[in-house]
Amino acid sequence: MSGLTRRKIFLHLEGGLGNQLFQYAAARALTAKSGASLHIDSLTGFSFDYFYKRQFELSRFSITAQKASFSQRAPFLLFRQLGMKRFSLIRKYFNDNLPYVYLEPAFKYVPSSDRLDAYRYIWMIGYWQSELYFKRFEETIRAELEPPVPSQTHLRSLGELMRQQNSVAVGIRLYEETHNPRAHCRDGRLKTPGEVSVAIDYLQSIQENLFFYIFCTHQSSFLSKLRLPNNSKILTSDMGCSEATDTLWLLSQCRHHIFTNSSLYWWGAWLSGSNYQARSQTILAADNFINKDSLCSHWLPF
């Protein structure tokens, strides 16, 4: 067996479905580039998630990865317990003989260094919220991350209706589960109903016969402040859209997209590209993602 095929990349997963998709896509692209095998840690990141209580959600996707063993997860456990600074000091003390941890270098796209080729095993930690990390392998990523079709008949019927219409998915992320929503936005800039409404107005000025579907975790007062046509349909958890994978599938069935800072809504828009030609779509995305390179080049920021 050659040295190349013996290389392994271990991926630390954490966060909700959208973040897990970014993490997988970046790691999968790295393995496709290097010929390494991918091993995912679907336990450590979630066992430390005491506040949000996220769970591993990629099992229903056609991912190309193996589950990491306990010994393979050990560096992630050590990293989570010590933190980056102390972990780095320990590695230096042991003359860099501890496992190499490839930590996301910044909240922007940073190309992987050729120095990674020197490592047989790599432990990968970060959010990697940019298409640039996996654009080269877009066809592979689309195939492996195609959303599973919902089991509920009414959701499948709704998706079929979305494909027949000139549909628009409006994704509103409120971060209501945290005490500081601004911490999830670049420079603390939250999008207002007025700003989202301007994007809605713009789309209506360039498209005809639009049908708006509003995605949000709950029926918030934010939604009542949007300038929406009367035929708009609101889809929230208490209205049957409680599963993230079902929401992702529905998002991907819509032709056009307007969304605030949300990794799940990002993926809904990106995966909709498998169902529509890019020139037939208009995608308006919030410009306040933490990663400044999050938006795709053909999307319109607002």
C-alpha cells in the first residue's frame, strides 16, 4: 500500500446541520485532493455542546467517511479540554510529536498550505464556511450532500409545488436561543425587517408571479414586519417543519432565495443549484456572515 493511500484525515464535527455540512465539505475536498481517507468524529463536539445540545445529523446523507475510533478521537478530546493555547504548548514541549491539528486559520478563506502534505494524519477543526474550500470538487459535494427526501407526504407535495412555481425561499435566522444574537454576525450587524424587505422588493421588481415561502424557527414578530405579498406561506417548526433535513430539502426545491446569516439557509440556496440553472435563479444573501468569504460569487449581497 502506498504512503498516499495510508493518509488519513480526522474531522471534528460540531454545530447544527448547516455547520456540519460545511465541515464535511471542506474535509471531503481535502481528502479528494490528497487521496486520504476521511474519518469523522460524530461524538466529541456534541458531547461538549451543553448549551445548544446539537446532534450529529449527517447519517441520512450519502457521505464518504468512516466513524473515528476512540483512540482517533483522543486528540479532539484533548483539544476541547485544554484549548488551543495550552494544546500548542504541549505539542511544542514534545517536539511536535503530538498529532497535527489543522485549525481553521481565520474567518475568511485561506487556501490549505502545501505543508499539509508532510503529515500522514491530520486532525481538522473549524467551521470552514466558504464554498472556496470545496469549489473544485463541487460535483462530488453535490452528489454526496443531496438532501434526503422527506418521509411525510405533505412535505413532498409542497416541494413539488415549489418546483412548479416561481418560488422564493426567504430564510430568517433570529438566533433567539442565545442571549447575544449580534455575536453570530460580522461586526455585530443584525439584519432588520426593513433590509430584508428591500431585498424582497428588489426580487419582485425583476421577477413576475413569485410565490414566497418564509422559513423561520417560530412565528416571530420579525415576520409581521416584512413587506410580503398576500400569497406568502410561512413555514415554522410548529407548522410541521421541525426536522432540519426536511427544511433543507424544501429550501433546495425553491428557485430563488433571500436569507439572513444562517448556514442552513446558505446550504438550501447552494443545493438548489442542483435543481435549477444558475442563470434562472436570483439569490440574495446577507452580507454579515462571520466568514467574510461565505457568499458565492454569483450571489447578490444585501
